Amino acid sequence: MNRSEFIWQYQVFSKQALALADKARREGLLSLEDELETDKVNARDIFQYGISLVIDGTDSEIINKILSNIIAQDTDEYSHLIKVIKKEAALLIQSGINSRIIGMVLNSYTDLPLSDDKTEDEDEDDVFI
């Protein structure tokens, strides 16, 4: 994966993750079950797999261990980084953190300005997407 592919994947993923974070805070973690993609869970997509573990009520330390072991197998720098970001998002969603803060944490793994994480019609006080 090259840098531009990473940026594209990061931007697409961050929008999805923040939307799910909002849903989880409004409707509860179990509401995320409708959002799971079984094929991605079975393929061990870090975020989907992590969210499935969150929904099952798995302890955060166990989720971190499982996902970290999977991530450790990836030798591509940008692919590894996107997986770390996905793991972080799953764990932050589990802990019920506000999506604005989640956006800031996810962005801290990149060198992108926060403004790149926002949609064009948002102002400074809106949630990062």
C-alpha cells in the first residue's frame, strides 16, 4: 500500500468508524450487530473482527491482544498503520468515547490536519467525520 492509498482508506474508514461510534452511544453496542459484515469478520478485518468481539462482551485487554497479534503479522508500513487505527477505533467505541475525541485520536496516528477529517459543510464545532 502506498501513501495515497493509505490516506484514502483512512478517510473512508474514519467516516465509517465515527458513524458507528455515534450509533453505539445512541443505541448501545448491541445495535452494531446489524452493521457487521460476516465475510469481513471471517477474513479477520481488524475493525469488523474487533467490533464483533466488542458486541460479544469480550474484555478490552483480550481484544487488544487478539488484534495486536493479527496486526503483528503485517509487514507493510501503511497496511500495518491502518490496522492499528482500526484496532484503536474498535477499542474506543467499546469504551464509549465521544466520536469527536475518537476522531482526534485516530487522526493522531497520521500527519493529516484535522480539517482533512471533516466534511466540507461542517464548521469548527461539529464532529470530525
